[in-house]
Amino acid sequence: RPQRPPCPQSAQYGTCSLRKMSAMEALELLDQLVDESDPDVDFPNSYHAYQTAEGIRRAHPNKDWFHLVGLLHDLGKVLVLFGEPQ
């Protein structure tokens, strides 16, 4: 199967040289943006991450990896703060 060329974002962000942060710092950064998919929500974006992780934990208590995925699923949105479109 032929390999796809890397996307421009991979070249720009793949080295993680723009800014290094912990997952918790990235979750906090999410609160600085208005998500175009939910512009009328009155609670911080990080709250959505915690809600998602908790909902998954209740539904799938033995899948701790899945709880983590729920917590981290929107972290890529912080790229909006660095000029990427939503």
C-alpha cells in the first residue's frame, strides 16, 4: 500500500517544538476558546472533557484506557489558540 505524504500540520506540530505542556495544562487551555460546535454552552470546555470521561467510567468501569480517551478526546482543539481553524 502506498504511503501518504505527511500532512502540513504533522510537519508543523509533529515535533512538539511549538509548546510543551501537560495534559492538564492543555485541558485548562481549552477553557480559553469558544467551541464553534457548541457556542452557546455556558460551562468551560474542560468540563465537557470531565463529563465525557465520567460518563464512560460509569458505562465501562473496567476500561480505564477508555476513561482516559474520554478525558483527552478534544485536546487537539487547543491548536485553535495557535492559529489553526476549528
